[in-house]
Amino acid sequence: MSLASKLIAHLPYLRRYARALTGSQGHGDALVAATLEAIIVDRSIMPADVLPRLGLYRVFQTVQAASAVAEPPPAAPQPVAALSPAATPIAVAAARLAAMTPLSRQALLLGAMEGFTNEDIGFLLDRTAVQVLALVDEAMAEIARQTAARVLIIEDEPIIAMDIEAIVGDLGHGVTGIATTHDEAMAMFHAETPGLVLADIQLADASSGIDAVRHILAEKAVPVIFITAFPERLLTGERPEPTFLISKPFQTATVQAAIAQALFFNSTESLHS
């Protein structure tokens, strides 16, 4: 099997990780493209003694680190609390990123969202498994201190909705409502504007969570996370994709990480057509 054949199945998920890490589909996809270009130029940079997926992410981490070093250092940011209500999401994210160790966010996402073991994450970040655990704890604590929101849940399966509501509450956020249809979602959105939306794709009356999110974003920019059993419908690469996408069945830590990261970036780059 060719190297391309071994890697192609992992690219949608590397793109998901890159978008979640950078808070931008464009920036994330550019890093993935640079990763593939680096492999094409010199295939020896792909580790030979690990699984292709782990090797691919390792090359991405190298490219991402080199990109970060190449960028000019930002001006000293304002404290988050000092930013005006009109501050852009990029300004908010920059202020938060400046106060947080980038490796901690990478460790959090590689484990909670991408499903790597602590040993694998240690390989990707050149850290021990014990150091990885400390990085994840640092990331969750820092993001929890800096973010709080009211959350609209769009989910038609009661047990899953209850699980998500419990996760949201454990993170210190409140829930504006749980909608099971497109119309309920819009009614709840108009009753109280949420700071975050968690949405399934298929809803109770055969209506679409994608349509509900599009209609919400047409009225107000809010961060969105899709939680779905059909991630392939949103990972096509043929149109704007959600920055944050979780597959069902999900782990609690995955949802926690996505919520923290979405609020961290105040990400609204989701399904704009």
C-alpha cells in the first residue's frame, strides 16, 4: 500500500484537530497542506516505526511548531478582563493564548478530541506521559477560569441531551434550553440568546440541526459545536465546515475539551455559506 493510501483516511481528522487548535478552518487547513507538502518533499520525515496516523500527526506537530516560531511575536496583549465588549474574537483569543502554554492546549485536544493515549501524546509533544497529564490539567483549569457561557442544546435523544446538560453544568455553564426540533431551537434562541450552541444534525421531526445553526448564525454570531453520529456529512472538504465537530458515541472529556476550546476562541466560523 502506498504512503498516500495509508494517510488519506486520517486527513479529515487531522483537519479537524488543526481547526480546533487554531480556531480557524483556513489556518488549520493551511497547516495540514504544509504538512503534506513537507512529506512529499522528504518522505523520510515520516516516522517509520509507528502507525501512519501517529506519524502523520507527528509531522504536523513539527510543521505547526515551525510555523509558530516563524511568526513574529505579537504585541503585549491586554488582560482578558480589560478587553472591551466590542473586542473581536481574534483579539479575545490572542489575549487568552498569551496567558496559556500552547502545549497544554495541544495535549488536551490530542487526547480528548483525537483519542491518542498519553504515551502517544508524549511522543507527539516530546513529553513523558506524566508531563502530558499535567499539561491537560493545566489546560482545563486555565480555560475554565477564562470562559463561562449559557448554552443551547439542540438534541432529540433525551438520554444524550441529559448527558450533555450534565457535562455543561459540571464545567460551570448554564443551559438556556434543550431543543428537539428546528422550530424549538429557534424559539429558544429568540427567548434567550446563548453564548454557545451544541447541535445534532438529525432532529426529532426530521428537521435539520444544520439548518437550525445556519438560521441562528444568520441572526447572531455564536460559537457552535456539532455532536453527531454522521461526521462524514460535515467533513467533506467541499464547503465551509464546522470548526468543532464531535462524533457519537462521545466521551465526556471530548465534549469538555471542545466546549472549552470553542469558548476559548469564541469561535463562530461554522457553516457560513
